[in-house]
Amino acid sequence: MGLGLGLGLGLDLDPVFSYRAYSLKYNPLKGIHTMYTNLSDDNTREIFFDVTEEEVVGLQSNQMSPDKKMLLKNGNDYLSIVNRKYRVVTNREILIPLQEQMINYFDSNVTDDIQIKDTITGATCLSQYIFPKISREITTTNGHNTTFGLRYIMKNSFDGSGSVTLYAGMIDFFCTNGMIRGEYDVARRRHTKNFSLDGFLKIFETSIERFDADMKLYQEYADKKVSSINVKKLFETLVGTKPEEERKRSGGLAEKLFAQYLDEVQDRGSNAFSVMSTLTNFASHDSERFGISKAGDEGTLFKRQERVSNWMFSKTWEDFLVAA
């Protein structure tokens, strides 16, 4: 019987944890970032780790939990304690079929230059697939050119915190701002015994069509001039109206967004595209202006991207475009 952690399970525990139990629980592997350049690096990618299961038992009573189990990365590193019925869906189980679909769907000259970035943070994993050769150019009102490329992101976790999720989005190659499209470019599947990849495979066809449509929309943004007054009001509304004390305590995000917008104007001009670029800059960078806390990681930036995506599909954004 494997050694588990009886934390929070109502079991009779020895107050002194063994070193292994303590290290598994409080020293999880964090912040692994690796980059690959093709779809044949399967055997070397850290994200293709094995997930093993162990019983959760009391360290003193040796009583086994009837409804919990512990998940380990490669049999050593602690991932989580989950419900016994929880269906583990490994990253390999998801990504290998997706990569096969990419090879079948796209021309070889497209997949040969693919960029893959894997991130492992505790029990959460992200895999990004960037296609530099599927790109479009946007020209703003001042003649500045920006190139966007298609991107896919797979998000998987091993702690019961969420479904397996595949996003289709784009990357601004000028400043690497990331933008995740709305819900119709998202496929989700829960960790259940009936887990299926069908919805993930269909997203490839729709994402290419969406990408072309988005590029036309972004060119419209680039052609649309805006006033600084309306831009400032937009940021204040998106962030939320707060008392002055609370706004200072939260770091003044609306003010920081407006300062970033003024920087964007220097390159892209006073247009709606610069406003969008401001929001995606906030979503994509751990910078001096938009820094994350010591406890934050790439997952924090991912949540920002989801937040910005919601902003740009909101009634507030629509109203701004009309009034701008």
C-alpha cells in the first residue's frame, strides 16, 4: 500500500509527517518551461509524464480513505488528492491525437516551422502550438504593420480544478501579445470515464475560418480612430468603478492600462487596435507595469487572457466602438 496524506480527510494522523509525505505535499515541482520546434519531440517532452495513483491513508492509524486517492507525477512528485472516481486524462492522451490531426490537416511546410511551448506549474499544464506560417498583416492608421499568427493552447490539470480545455487564438508577432478568442473557439471535456477528443478535433476546421474573420475585424479596428477620453472611460468601466482607497489598494489597473495605451499610440496610432493591443499586453506580460505576485505564474497570465477575452466580447466594448 502506498503512503498517502490524510490531510483534511478526518483520519487519525500522526502529527509528525514522514519526510516523504511532507516533501510531496509542500514541495511540488513548479515552473517548468520548455520549448520545442517540431511535432516529433514526443519522447523528450517533460509534459508527457506518467500519472500514478496511491491510496490516501492515515499515518498513525493506517486507515484508508474510502473516497480519496493521491496522484503523483512519475511516481515521485505530488500532484493532488482527488475523488476516487476522478478520471485521470494524461497529457499524452490528449496531445498525441491532436498532433496527428495537425499533421493531417495542415501542409508539411506549415507544421515544419511550428513552435511548441510546454509549461508545468504544480498540477496544471499548458501546451501552446504556434503556427508562424499561418499569419495575417494588420496596418494601422499611422502605417504601422503588425503580423498575427494562429495559436492553439491545451490546458489540463490533475487536481479536479477544471476540464481539459483547448483554445484557438492568435499571437501578435510584434510584441508577442496573446489573444484568446471567445467561447465558440473553446472545446472542453470533463475528466470522466466517457472522456472524448471529438470536440477538440472539430475545432481545427472552425478556427481557421474564425482566424480569417478576426483579421478582417482587426483591420477595421486599425482603421477606426478613437478619443483618449473615451479610452480612459472604457478602462475604468472594464476594471470596475471602485472607491479611491480601494482603487489605490488594487494597484490602479485602469490608470496603468491608460498609460500602456499612450505607449501603444506611439507605435500604432490613436485607434481601436491600439486599445485592443493595450488589453492583450496586460494579458500576456509579467512586466514592471503589469507585474504578477511572487505566488503567480504563467497560469496567472492565462487567467488574464480569459478575462481580456470576456472584456472584448462584452457590451461595454461594443458601446465603446460605437462612441469612439
